[in-house]
Amino acid sequence: MTTTATRPGGGKARAAISARTLRTDRWWLAPLVTFIGLGAWVTYATVRVFMHKWFWVEQFHYLTPFYSPCLTDRCGDAALFGTPLPNFFLIPEAAFSLPFLLLFRLTCYYYRKAYYRSFWLSPPACAVPDGHKTYSGETRFPLIFQNAHRYAFYAAVIISVINTWDAALAQSTGLGLGNVILWVNVIMLWAYTLSCHSCRHIAGGRLKHFSKHPVRYRFWTFVSKLNTRHMQLAWITLGTLALTDFYIMGLAAGWYSDLRIIN
Ligand code: FES
């Protein structure tokens, strides 16, 4: 039995329910799995980025995406754009691209939902109260900066082009399992990037008549289909990025050899 509280002005407010939530299902499972998954990935990526080794396989021109573009003296032949960065242990080899990739993922509409729920409990699930007393949404500092997502999208496109170039260069040495892994990762990265909500708006936003813009309409239709899979692509790309990096790390460290299909 519940009663209805009355607002100071006399209007009806929320029902005065003493229970924290009336949900009886395992609503906490999704945020918990997300917390563990994202936490594990961020830990792995941080360790790898500051490891400063096992990122390049000279023989097959395999470069891990975590170190691309490679910009310090440690890069050797992997440095396609020179080596303007100093060899300092706090500076990642890909210090120009990683902040933009981080910004792109942090401000992504899907990841926002994921970490608001699983890390900030704001709220942890539908019909479950917020973990915090106050809520200002994304209208003020610092979350107002989530609006930078549309600009991070352009940077992510440029970095995807560089990743594609890395895969193409590796192709010049023949064909091995490493090439397959690099290409799968690049294709998934493009799918994730193009499925972005900002991309969808760029493709079809602000148009009054689709019939007058058939090319944009076709692209918008394509992006809209990808967009329905944005959450899955967000997780798949975390997987392909980690797998690509781990495979190249193992090759560079000499733990195993590349499975060659064409030499
Ligand atoms: Fe997720 Fe743009 S909304 S990458």
C-alpha cells in the first residue's frame, strides 16, 4: 500500500514508497558486467600504452593500433610521420591520437549510458534511484563537454584512415594471420565510427527534403542501419583492439610465430 505525497504547491508528487526500488529482477547484473568489462579493458590498455615495447613486428610490418601513429625514437621503421615526441616514459608513442580516441569513446552516446550506470550509478538502472543526492545532468561543467563528441568524431575518422594505412602497409609483406586480424579490426573500427550518432546527423541532419539529396539519403540510410548496432560495435571494437594488440605483442615478444598463408 502506498500513499501519494503532496508537493509544496499542492500538486501531486511521486508516490511515497519506502522501498528503494520495486524491481525484483537482477537489474544490477548489466551495470556490474559493464563495470568489470570496461574496467578490465581500460586497465589492459593503460598497461600496454605505457609498456613502450612489443608494439611492432619488423618482419611483417605489424603495428598495434595502440601505438599508431608511432611518434618517438623507439618506433624505428614504424614511425611513418617522423619522431617529434621525446622518449619519456609518461609519453605514449601515440600521444597525438590517443587523447582524441579517448575523447571519442568517453563522449560516445553509448559509453555515456554505460559508465553513467555502472561507474556513477546515475542511475544504475531504470526505476532504480540515483546513487547521488543531486543531479545536474549534462547542462553544466564538466559534463557540458560531452558536446565535444561531434568534433572528436572527425578526429576518429582521421585515425581510422591511419589504421587502414597501417593494415595496407602490412599487406605488402604477404599474408598471415596478423594481416587478417589487422583487417578485421580496421573494418570493425570503421563500422563503429560510421555508426556514430554524430555521423548519422552529419549524413542526414538539417535536410528538409531527402528527395533532393539522394546521395546523402543513401548514406544516411546505411549509417542508420549501422547505428542500430552501435552498442554491439562499441564492445566488438574493444575486443578487436585488445586482440590485435595482444597478438602483435606476442609476436614481437617471441611467444609464438605468425601463421603465414602467403609469403
Ligand atoms: Fe558513439 Fe558517436 S555516439 S561514437
